[in-house]
Amino acid sequence: MAAIVPVYNLIILLEIAKKPTWWVGMYFVPFANIVFMIMTMNSVSKNFGKDEGFTVGLVLLGVVFWPILAFGSARYVDAKVAATSNNDLLDS
């Protein structure tokens, strides 16, 4: 339901990307909105365990890559939790 509400969907996307909600205002600034959207997409792909190549796919071929992210085997992983768990494995 949040996907069809115009500004609320950006707030939810920023929460998924772990970005501050004041970024919504930056989406209304010309040219800055492109940069902030790419940074948001990069954070979303990182939180789902994907790399920068997947971010390029989200930017250029979103029609293909958003459904892959939604219906594929990707699971939401908090980047901070994944970083600490990887360090724990290396330390032991």
C-alpha cells in the first residue's frame, strides 16, 4: 500500500536504505535528486547483500532488477550486522 502514496513511498525506501528522512527534500532539488536516488539504490542493494554491479542494474534497467530483488532469493540483511558477523568469523 505504501508504494502508491507519492511521498510516503520515498520515506519507506529511505528507511529500507537506512538513510535519514530529510533526504526526501533532496529529491525535489534538480540534479541533486539523481545523485541521492543513486546513493539510495546503492544502499538498498547493499542491504540486500548485492554489490555495486547490481546498483548499476537498478539504475539502468530498473524494470528488470527491482523484480529480481523483490522476487529472487535476496534477503534483507542489515549491513552493520553483516559487517560485525563477518569480523567475528575472521577473528576466531
